[in-house]
Amino acid sequence: MAANGTGDALSDLEKKIIRQVEYYFGDINLPRDKFLLEQIKENEDGWVTMETMVKFNRLRELSEDFEVIAGSLRKSTSGLVEVSEDNQKVRRNPKQPMPENTAERRQELMDRTLYVKPFPLDVTLDKLMEFFEGHGNVEGLLMRRDMKKKFKGSVFITFKKNEDTEKFVKAETVKFEDTELIKKLKKDYYAEKDEQKKQRKMEHQKKKQEVDKKKEQDAKEKIKSQLTEGAVLHLKGLKKETQRDDIKNFFQDHGNVAWVNFNRGDEEAKVRFSEKNAAKEILEKVKNADGKIVLNDAELECRVLEGDEEFEYWENAFREMAERRDSNKRKGSNRGRQGRFGGRKGYMGKKNRSRKERQSDDEEDGNDDDGNNVEDEDADEPPAKQIKVE
């Protein structure tokens, strides 16, 4: 194994090769680079062939000559990367193992990382590195990209020293090619993004609530415009043997009964009439000589529905009407399919309807005229390719 760090003068190409390979094996990229980690695990000594290394776009653009790459790496003074004696393999120095991925380590990296923008969308990685290296030793540089891999004009830059990070972010003005840069700690950037998301969510919820409220109000106004005021009587005190027809016939002689809400055995019922304000008038007509309302020998408590109670009744009534219409449409569609394709009743077959169904239709249909709507999320590239592909 050849020793590194000869101290010879470095050419521009050699600097770029060292920087690129040390980025691949560095503390920021390597823990996230699944491909490179797999290559390292394939060899118990952690060696990766030069043939594999030049598959990385950025390094291949710099050089595909194993001797040039190996010679450049031997001149590095960091000691991070080692080169094999035959110049065919490289590895991370075993004496410089990767730091453990602890909460403290992540926080320490966060404290040394800045969010910086705006940069020209066609700027190269080399120009960015040259710019930031003029402000301190760079450990990692991430060009942020959108879902289509296009550069967004912003970067995450990690300096090796906290002092360089603080100096850069606290500088009154920092320019890149005459453009003043916006700079902030990465943790502050994320905090602002979280707050923006929170505000957008709150605004979305507020708009949704406003839309829902308007829909609800519109629905109420529609019901109010369609309901028949003063047309519903509430009855209480019915005998258990009372039937629906008993109630309907009791009131039918005095007014047009549109619907009776009642289940046999109930002690209460609601009677809806067709005409506006008919309930109060009919209520007076059905009283006996003693001013009482008696049905099947039971004295009833009767009152006309008003206000919220009346509105709630009609809200339920319109909903039930709509449900019955939909149900009847589905039944009609099913009957049509049975006849068309030769069901048991044949094409002309008619379904026998029960007395209850006929009665229900009579009650509902009989003269009833009532029922007449940032920045986009980070999509950064996989670790190694973030810096390799421009």
C-alpha cells in the first residue's frame, strides 16, 4: 500500500480528483451512499476497484486514467483515502472510521451546515466549490435539485469548522457574481419551512371551513325556500295499537295529509299537510266539544312544529325523499335488466307490490307538493450523485 501526502505541488486537475474521491468516502456522503457501501462490503479490507470508481460521473469526467487518479490521491494530505500498491484500488483509511450516526453527530453536522441562495441555475459544481473554499474548508456541498433533477439555485454547504460557518452566516453581505446571497443555518431554514407548511395547512383548513360553511348555509337556504311553513303537527300519547291509517284518516277529513311519520307501537307521530299553515287550522278543527283531541280513546298532546324543530324536520324529510327516489331508480333499473335478459318474470313480467309499499307510495305521492367543491418539497438526488452530476 502506497503512502499518501507527499506534499508535492498540486495541479488543478489533481485538486479536483482529490476533492471528488474524498467526497465519495467522506463523512457526509458515505453513510448515505448505498452503492458505494455495498462495494466496500464486498471486500473484507474495504477496497473498491478503480474500474468501479470511474463509473461515477463526476470522477469519470475528470479522468478515467487509473494512474492519474492514483497519483493525485497520493498527494492528498488528509489521509482519508488510501491507494493500493498496484494503483487498481482505493479505500477509506481504516484509521479514520466513519463517525457513528448518533443524534449528537447529526446535530453537530446541522450546526456546521448552511442554506445559501440564489445561484445561477447553470452554475457548475466547480465554480461553487471554488467560491465556498474561499470562505473556509469545505466538508460537503449539496446542489439542491427538484423532482426533474434540475438545480433549484440553492445549496447546503457544510464547512469543516464551526468558526467558518459562523463567519459566513454572520457576514453582513456575501455576493456571488454581483448577486447578494441569502444565507441561514440549515436548522433555521427547516424551522422556517415547517412554519410555512404549518401556515399553509392552517390557511387550507380555514378555506375549507369557509367553503363547508357556505355549502351548509346554501343548503339551509335551499331547505328554507322549499319547506312548507306551519304544515307539520307533532302528536304525543298514541295508543300502542294505533295504526298509520288511523292517524291519516283522523286528519284527512279536515285537510290534505301529505305524509305521516309513524312506526306502529310508537307513542308519538308527525303529520305533514300539503298547505302552508294548515297544521294550526286543522288542529282546531279536530278538537272535540271539550277542546280535546282524542284518537282511539286516547287524549293526544298536539303542537305545530316551529323554528329549529320545524327546520330539522324538513331537513330530514328532504333527505329521506331523495334516498327513496334513488332507491326507486335502482329498483327500476334492476327490473329493466331482468326483463331484458330473460329473468324469471320475463320481459313483460311485473313485480307484485306489497300492501305496505302501495300504502307508502300513496302517502308520499298523494298531493305532496313539498319536495319540489414555496418552494416545492426538497427532492435531492441520491447522496453520491448529488455532487457527481451537474
